Amino acid sequence: MLKIENLHASVGGKAILKGINLEIGTGEVHAIMGPNGSGKSTLSNIIAGRDGYEVTQGSITYKGKDLLAMNPEERAWEGVFLAFQYPVEIPGVNNTYLLKAGVNAKRTHQELEELDAMDFLKIVKEKAKLVELDQSFLSRGVNEGFSGGEKKRNEIFQMAVLEPSLALLDETDSGLDIDALRIVANGVNHLRSEERSVVMVTHYQRLLDYIQPDVVHVLADGKILKTGDKSLALELEERGYDWVREEAAA
Amino acid sequence: MSEVKVERKPEEFTHNEYEAGFVTDIETDTLPPGLDENVIRHISAKKDEPEWLLNWRLEAFRHWQTMTEPHWAHVNYPPIDYQAISYYSVPKSQEDGPKSLDEVDPKLLETYEKLGIPLREQEFLAGVAVDAVFDSVSVATTFKGKLKDAGVIFCPISEAVRDYPELVQQYLGTVVPGGDNYYAALNSAVFTDGSFVFIPKGVRCPMELSTYFRINALNTGQFERTLIIAEEGSYVSYLEGCTAPQRDENQLHAAVVELVALDDAQIKYSTVQNWYPGDENGVGGIYNFVTKRADCRGARSKVSWTQVETGSAITWKYPSCVLRGDDSVGEFYSVALTKMRQEADTGTKMIHIGKNTKSTIVSKGISAGRGQQSYRGLVRIAKSAEGARNFTQCDSLLIGDNCGAHTFPYVEVKNSTATMEHEATTSKIGEDQLFYCQSRGISEEDAVNMIVNGFCKDVFNELPMEFAVEANRLMEVSLEGAVG
């Protein structure tokens, strides 16, 4: 699904990623953990195609294609989805309308017929139930006046509607109370499938209690320092990150 | 390997193609440039006007000569040479005036068709009557017969002067007097045509009325005058549209619109203004200096102004309501877009005089490119206006880093029972919002349109249905551009 080789990237001349190597197979769920400022968000933003990052070395191959050559909407059409850490508000733009435009742009790209309003509404209502999102959110402005938890649920709802092949969850658990965390995790688990890969970027082990990862990576100082199974996450929770750094330096 | 990607900034989306920029090649009878009393006498004689109207014009002209051009607006333009403008231009074929649509010059019909305004009745949107004004003269009015059956008068103002002189004399200049302001005085002296609407007592006008203004000839000014009278308990919805050819010279458009609403009458006045805005370097374009005012003379009368302003190099206009009647209502809904080098200073005045009068102001300004936009509004509550209420909302949206938005709200309250609310926001289409949309599969250009339309929605909802669609499209075309 996704292959990152020797990825170096900087922001405003400052090197953030210093040689990332990462391979994510189809249907796998990976967790990327790491301390603040380790480059976790930078990595997910670069995969989704955000401006302002300079890739100085390396490559990202997605479904056999050069991902870095595509603009963000092309990546979305190809099935990349980023659930934002801080979803922006877009006042006046209807939540459902935005999604419908996104879904139909993707369908047009796949040479499928556009969905009409009725069919689309049916899908949307069904998916909204998945994350226990009240129907009233569908007709509100995108994230307009949503609480922190509602914004995160809205991200997972959008993901459910857009049915990506590769879902990046950027600190989706931050700022969620236990109930909201459970709802979000349920939504993600529901979307787990043989064809879909998920990358979760997180600080805490907590999310992984709800969504069991196949692989856990530790990202620190711009590099993947250690890779393991879900027991690694528990070890990190207990011991912190420093021992991984020391181990890597040794 | 480094990422090679062309970064596109939001402001690049706002370079546009002006679709209405063509010129109609037609023979005209045009007065040489210049303005003096003889020119005014000539216009008046051409139109076979009664003595009182000529005198009214001359009085306005003499007043104008004592006035100085106002410069308080937040706009910049070189001085206008009023002697370099021609004040009268008429297509030759129209000199005697067509008796019916069949006699209208086919070239003119073609012009309006190109603009999407077919004047042949059977082809036009059912339920909309159109008066088409080409340079200085009205060339066609549709559905006159059907309207007449309902008792509605909808005709060029020059025709109204001839056929209904008492009505015109009774109301002309009672809302915007001849010497009201510099441009209104100039208009009063030289106005050539425009629409006249009269809705008799108790009549609900059976269709939308629409006037389509087109400036064609070079170096001419357009000075139309519109007068709408809604008698007791009547209702009318009126729409005006405006375009002009793409020319390197600036052209002056100084219109006056007067609305009179008697007891329980309602007037809904919508404008889609798309005069040529000039090019990205600020060459050419229309100077749109317009005085629009409604007199809510009767109790419980209501006037709504809705405007979508996307064109003109310079816009200076403040559609206003004088809320004289008790319980009368004034509304102003505005979307204005300034891009490239366009400048607009626009807003409204709500003058509360009657008791329990109510006004609503919703202004949405969008600035892109090097556009500069100012909202200027006055809400005045007179001593007599017991229990008056005003709500003002004034939002600005910026696209890019080189444009500007300014707000000048003035409030004068002389009665302590008044309720005033004012909300204002300024926002910028952020890279974050665009990226968010893109990550959902929506192209940057579509995202800009989506955000702008969302921003304008409250105002577009006030437009008659057909025109809301047109306004949406116009915004998209205006913002369309340099993608890829």
C-alpha cells in the first residue's frame, strides 16, 4: 500500500524528518508513537500533501505510484485520507455538501457516475449512526461551532463516507473524553478491512486499547527508532521514550 | 529527490475573463462630448419633454455647477473631465422608437441574447418582464400588455413622461431631490432613460420586473433614472442587471433610483451589477456612482434592497431607506466583490423617523487581488422614532494578502428607546481551509467557490430564485482563473 524510503523533509530550512523508512501493507493497522516535536504530524501532512514542507530526499510510493507528484485532491481521489489533528471550521459551507462534492469528485476520477442527492443522503445518514453523530450536524457548516470531540467524530464520519484505502489519523485521540474515544474507536474499528490500511499517529497508549495495531513504530528525532508489536506500546507507556533513544544510540 | 510542485496562492483564482465585454457595432446618434445648457435643452427636445421637466433639469444643472465632486469615499481615481463625456447616445434605428418588439433592430436583440437576456417574449423566462436600456435609451419592454391588464405600468421613463405626466411630476425628485448630491444633480440634469413602474392600490404585480442596462457606445456616460411607485397595499419585485463592453477608457455611470412605498406596500429591489471592472492593471472599467433611495412613506410599508456587485472599476453607492411611516421596514442585503484593482465604497443608510420602524443590514464584502473595499453605513434614529430597531451584520472575506477591507459604521441615536445591534467579522480564506477541502478531494478552485458561496448565502437567499442561480454563477465566473 505505502512505502516510504529514506524520507528527509524540512520546514523553513529546519530539518524535521531525517530518513524515514516505513512500509505499510494492505489491511494493516500501524501506530506511530513518539514524543512531542518528533515529526509525527509532519509525516502525516506530507503524505496528505500539505504545502509548506520541503522534501529534500527520499520517496513515497503509494499503490505503486509516486505520491509526491500528486496534488492533495489527487491523493484523495486515489484513496488517501487524513483525519486532522485540528479540523478547521469553514463557516457557511454545509458539511454534507462538502462531502458530496468530495465523493463525486472521486467518483468522476474513477469514471463512475456521480451520486445524486437522495442516494448520497442515504449513505450519509447510515454513516452518521456509526459515529453517533446527530443528524443536525449534517446540515451545519463544516465544523462550525463544533466542540473538540464533535470535530474529531466528524473526521471519522467523513472517513466513513469517503471510504479511503489509506487512512491517516493524526492524534485523533487528543482532547477526547472516554466516551468520545470509545465512539471514535468504534468507528475506526468498523472500517477496518482487508483492503484498508490505517496509520494512527498518537502520543498515548490509551487509543491502542481500543484499536489494536498490528505494528507499532517509535518516531523520535525525525527517525523511526524502533518497530514492534502492540506490546511495544505498553512498554512505552511504562518506561517513556528515553530508553528507545539510548538503545538506538548504542 | 525533491518535491516539484507549483504552489498556487488563493489570490491567483481571482483573475477573470469578463464575458460581457463585446461591443455591438451599431450606428448611433451621439451628441459630441461636452455639457452646457444647450446639451440639456437638446436632450429634452429630443424626448419631446414638457416645459416643467426641462426647467427641473436646468435647475438641477445650475445647482450642480455650484457643487464640488465629493472625495470622502475610500476610493482613488484620476479626476473626471465632465466635458469629455457625451451625454446622449441612441442607436440610429431607435430614434423614432419601436412600436413593438418586431420593430426592434435585430442587432440589438442579438446583443441582449448574447448576454442571456432574450427579449422575444415567448423565449424569455415566463413570469419576468424586461425593459432593456441600451446606452441612453430604452430599446424594448416585454409583456407590457399583460401587465397593463393588471393595472401595472412598466415602461421607459421617457414614455411615462409622455403618457403619464401627472404621475411622473407628482413623484419625480421627491425621494432624491435634483440637488441631492453631486452625481444625483448631474443625473437630474442629463438623465436620458430608465424604467418607470407604477403598481396601483392593492395590486400584487403578477411577474418579476427587470431592467437590463447596457453601455455600448464609447465615451458616453449612462445616466438612467428609475422611479418605482407602489401604492397602498401593493407588491412588486424588481431586478436590474448591468453590463458594458471591455474598453480601455473609463466610463461614467451615474444613476438615480427612487422608490416610493405607500401604506402597506412592499418593494423588493434586486441588483446584479456586472459593469466592466477594468483589467488587472486597473485600465478601463466603469465608474459606478449611483444614488438609490427608498421612501417608506406609508405605515407598515417595506422596502428590501438586495445587491450583488461584482463589476465596475469604482463603486460608490448606498441604497438607503427613509423609514417615515410608522412600523415601516427597511432591509439591505449586499454582496460586493472587488478583485484586481477594483475599489468599492458601498453600504446603506437607514433613517428611522416613524415609530416602531425596523431595519436590517447584512453586508458581505469579498476582496481579492488588489481589490479595496469599504462598508460605509449610517443608521440614524430620529427623536420621533419611538421603539426603532436596527440589526447590522457586516462581514468581510479576504482572499490573498494584497487586498483590503474597511468598515465605517455610523450610528446616530436621538431616541433612547431604540434597540441597536451590530456584528462585524473579518476572515480570510486560509490555506488551512483550502487544504482541508483538497484533502477531501475538492480542487482548490472549487474550494474557493464553495467558501465564497457559503459566505454569501444569507444574501443570495434574498434574491428571486432565477437570479440567485445567476448570482452564484456570476461569482464563480468572477473568481475563475489561473488554476494550473
